[in-house]
Amino acid sequence: MTDVTERRPRELPLLPLRGVLVFPFMVIHLDVGRERSVHAIDAAMVGDREIFLSMQKDAQTDEPDLSDIYEFGTIAEIKQLLKLPGGTIRVLVEGISRAKIKKLVSEDPYFKVEVEEYREKEQKDLEAEALMRSLIDLFEQYVKLSKKIPPEAVVSVVTLEEPGRLADVVASHLSLKLTDKQKVLEATEVKARLELLCKILTNEMEILELERKINARVRKQMEKTQREYYLREQLKAIQKELGEKDDRAAEGEELREKLEKAKLPKEVKEKALKEIERLEKMPPMVAEATVVRNYLDWLLALPWNKQTKDRLDINVAEQILDEDHYGLKEVKDRILEYLAIRQLAQKMRGPILCFVGPPGVGKTSLAKSIARALERKFVRMSLGGVRDEAEIRGHRRTYVGAMPGRIIQSIKQAGTKNPVILLDEIDKLGSDFRGDPSSALLEVLDPEQNNAFSDHYIESPFDLSKVMFITTANVQYTIPRPLLDRMEVIHISGYTEEEKLQIAIRHLVPKQIAEHGLKLEQLTISENAIRRIIREYTKEAGVRNLERQIATICRKVARDIVAGKATSGKISAQNVEQYLGIPRFRYGMAEQKSEVGVATGLAVTEVGGDVLSVEATVLKGKGNLTLTGKLGDVMKESAYAGFSYIRSKAADLGIPEDFYEKYDIHIHVPEGAIPKDGPSAGITMATALASTLSNRPVRKDVAMTGEITLRGRVLPVGGIKEKVLAAHRAGVKTVIIPKENEKNLEDVPPNVKRKLEFVLVDHLDQVLPKALENLEQ
């Protein structure tokens, strides 16, 4: 056979198809809804009803361009058109011939393309006849195996005489991947098309044969299972006749024995007995039986009446707490008070404490020490990122994977009803569509309610009143108010330099030496070396980074010993740099010299107190006030209040009264990437403004904190202890604080208080003479 293909160019509207492909001689319904496609149909109907159909490469693309559409497609004639509700059109099309896009003629309001049409004038030869017979034979076998194509399709295929048409009709009947169908459409030579189809059909037949074998194997397995079930039921009937016990009865008896030993409360025991009776009546393999078994296992595993005896010796407890932690007097006193009351009142409910403080100050390890001092079991439960209420209260027993909440799981893990349970990171709780876990904790952390805590899975009240709950948080303001109200908050501030030194000498250095496999005589770190590490290599409220730096020294010394370079390591303030590199922080963060427009403020962050430079500068302009440094709304409002007060006092400060008409003022708080908010930088920003406008430097050794009002009053702020520690750490000599905060100075360690001068103020007029140089008292 010789393929004589007539090619002629034509211009036609283009209809992109999604997930469907049309062959020549194929009749099919298409639903058209896209605006551009509807315009293409309209244009075709106005002309000779012919349209070019080509498939999109990705069916998900809503607005394809020409590069998203295959070049090869089919010219088709629209036979029938029906408008459906909603603007969709249903068209009946019949494929005429293959064609290939040559170029885009126009794009709006529809794609109009120039295509090259392929019309086949076929003349049979022996090779074509052989390919046709082979294809028909394979197609007949495929229809018999697949059961998806009606047998009449074979009759319609056998009667076809033209090779090209035969190939297209067979391809249109097959359930192939769209990419394979596109390959058939793109085969313009008839012999190549017939060969490709024979190859595809052979491959499909192999897959169908494999499917048939797998189905036969599965059916055989099912028959075997049914047979086993039938035989098992017969066996049970025989056992019943002989008076023998079956597995279910044996399981029920075993559970009843466990129930007697468990000594459960009366209501719980009755519920358990009912569940055992239900289990005995169920077939052993049903899913519900698994749910009941799990439920009974949980009921029997919980310590309904088991509890450990508290060690109430106050002196031993105090010794243990001092061994594990240096300082933290307030927390230790609270625990010893609890022990004293427990000795006097036996039925006292467990306290619910909340330790709030920056990372690394020992909140979690303190909870472990409390459990050790009381000789109670300790369980830690992390709440960071918990967003599902079922994590706290458990799931209902409506599906196979149901489980109790983490409170009940912790009780089971402890094995007693009076453990110390640490709820870590309570300020990191989330909430979403699955409920609010913090609301579920309200019952857990309420001493008036938790004696009958109801878990959705257990469905029986469990007494949590003997549990000692300890929660930890880095910040207090993110804890929901009702939850905070149920807890006794104990603030743990950052450590002073002296406390860090003692913690390092007593705890961190011996611990790290042991962890790195060294002996005490192989490594000595002098006090001055530890002081230098604290000052120049760490900047934190806690001691985590300090421990990491000590660990770095231990690793380097261990390496030198193993390599044979040294037999021991002696670390002094002079050789610290050999082990830890250049210092990371400048000790004494106060300004190097007194400058105009730069005031030192004090702030509280999640890692403790910090010093904050506030810069102000004056530029020629029209009185605009610019604030930068990622400031929050409250901080911006404080800046405006300070600015207004300075304007009202311009004459007293020797500032031209019309300055705000001639100059722009820019206030900037460095470390611009860190968000800052709160009113406590009010007097610092006002002082920086007064300094830059009056051209008087701010004293370098003065730091301040306090909220400012429009009348220049200085209001009290929080975090005084943390701020004073930061000022001391930064090398500041004078600290200006609101007069109403005088009572908070009791919290400041005496050795820090001695080194600082405190100026108590209640008005900005008292701040400026102390802060600015060359200003008359």
C-alpha cells in the first residue's frame, strides 16, 4: 500500500479539550462552558460548521494559551447544538480528518488558527492487509478479556475496509492513557499507526492477564476465609455440646479476675462488668470487640486507688532543693510551706503552680526536683503546639483508634493517682476548628472541680485532686485569663552574674566534665574565666548558653588529651579565647561617651532584661515626627505623648518655640528587625527628644524606664528586677525609675543594689536634670 496524503492549509476556530480526545470518524458529545470556547462554537456555526479540536496538555489549566495545547488535533463537524441552563452548550461533533496547527491567526475573542489538514487516499497492499488482520485479532481478544467494551464493537470493526479508519475506530474504543491516544492521533502514516496500535494492544493484554490472575487468587483466598469461618462456627457448636469453654468465655473470666484485683470504684466496676458481658456476646473478630478490649485495658490499667506516700520531712526536702538548684528562694519557700501544711492537714488538695520566666532559668528541672523531694512520680507533658481539645479530654469511643487524653495517659504512665505532672510551655497552646485545649484545661487545673475529671474516652470521673500540677511559661500575657486565674503564678527572674557563677561552679562544670568522659583533675576552670564567659560569650537570663560554652571547652580539652597534646586543661581568663574564639558580646553595653540625641532605656524581653538605645535627630522640614524600629502602637503613642510635652516645655528647655514648624524629628530604636511595644520607653524617648532639640548630651552612665503622660507625669512599669539586672550587666551607674516602683526594688539582689544609684521620679522635670548634661537643677 502506498500512503498518499493530501495536505492543505485551512483557517478554523480552535476548541481546546480537557481530558478527552476526538479521532476522525468518531461521534461524541462535548459540554462547552468557557467563554472563549463558546465564541469558537458560535464562529464555527456562522461558517461551514467545522471546528478544530485539540487536547490541552494539562486539564487543570483554565485559561490555556497555544503552548498549553497539542499541535495535532482533529477537524470536526458540529452536527447538533443544545444550550443548557447556566450558559453551558452541549455539542455533538463528528471527526473528519487529522490536522496540525501551523500558526495562530487571532486570539480574541477565541483562538483562530491556521491548520494543515491531512486527508488520506489509501491503497491497500499485502503488508497493510496483514497488519489489519493482526489488529482485528488482537482487538477481539482484548474485548473478551476486558469486559468493558460491548461485543457489538467487534462487529463494527470487522466490517471496516480502510486501514486508516480501522486504526482510528479501534483507538477510540480502547481505554488508554490520553498521552497514548495522542501518539496514535499524531501517527499520520497509516502503517505506523497500525503497528503502534498492535504494540499498545499487546501490552494491554499482558496487563489484563495479570489482573485476571490476581482476581482469581483473591477469590480463592476469600473462599478459604469463609470456609475457615464456617468450620470455626461448627467447632464452637461441638464445644458447646461437649460442655467445653470457648475462647470468649475464657477471656471474660480472665478479665473478671483482673477486675477483682484492681479494686476499682463501685460505678467504674459496674461499667466494666457490663462491657465484659458485651464482649462475650460479640464475635471475636469484629472491630467493636477491639474497641471494648482497649477500653477495658485502660480501665484496669489506671491507678484508681494507688498512691505513693509523700516524704514530709521539711529539712530533707530543703536539702534536696538546694542540692539541685542555686537561688530561687521564693519557689523553694512555697514548696516547703506546702509540705508543712501537708503535715498538719492530711486532706489538702494539690497546689497548682505556674512558673513564669525566661528560657534557661531552670523551670522544668525545678519541677523534677520537687517530685524528688516529695518522693512522688514525675511526668512531663509538653503543651507546645497542642491545638486539639481531644489531646486533653480524649476521644469519644466511636471509632477503633480512640484514645484517652494526655492527662489520663500521664496518670497511667505514672502508675499513681498523686504524681507531679509538669504541663510544659502552657503559653504556647493553640486553638483552631478542633476546639480550644486551654478551655479543656480549666477543669483539670481547678482544685474545686478536678476531683471528678471527666475524660471523653473513660466516661467515668477520675480524681485529680491529689495530683500536684506545675505549669511553665516564658511569658504570662499569652496564657488565657480564666486559666491564669486558677493557678498560683511564681515569677522566676533571670540570674545575676554572681548566681550564674555559683551555678557554673556547683552544677554546670562538674556535670559537663562527667558527660564528656573527663576526670575532675583533668580540667580546671578558674572563677575569672567563668566570669569572662558570662560577660563576653553569653547574653541571656538563664544559663543554657553558659552550659554550651562550658561544653565547648570540655570537647576541646578532651580532643587535646586524646590526641596526646596535653594531659589536662587549665582555663584562665587569659586563655579562654583559645577555646571559645573571639568574644561575642561587649561587656558593659552602656554608651562609650555622652552623645546628643541618644538615651539608654531599659526593656524586658523573653530572655530577661535588656538595655535599649533610643536615638533622635532633627532635620530641616515641616514638623513631621517619624518613628522607626518596628515599634508597636502603644510605643508610638508614648513617643507622641513625649513629643507633645517637650513642645509645651520648649521655653523652659531653651528650645525655639517654633521648632516644630521648621524641623522634622526622627526617632529610631535600633535592632530594627525585633518588634518592640509597651509604654515603658516613654521617658527614654522624651529624654532623647529633649537632648537633640536643646543640643545637650545625655549622660552615658544613666539608664531609665517609665511611662509618660501628656502632663509629663511618670507612671509605674513592670519588670523592674529584670531591667535593673540588665542595667547592672551593661555597666550603667545610675538608674531612673518611677517613684511608684520603689517597692519593686526589694526584689533586686543586695549586691546589685549596692553598685547602682537609683533616682525615683514622678515627673519628667525630675528626669531631665539627671539625664542631660549642662542642665540647671
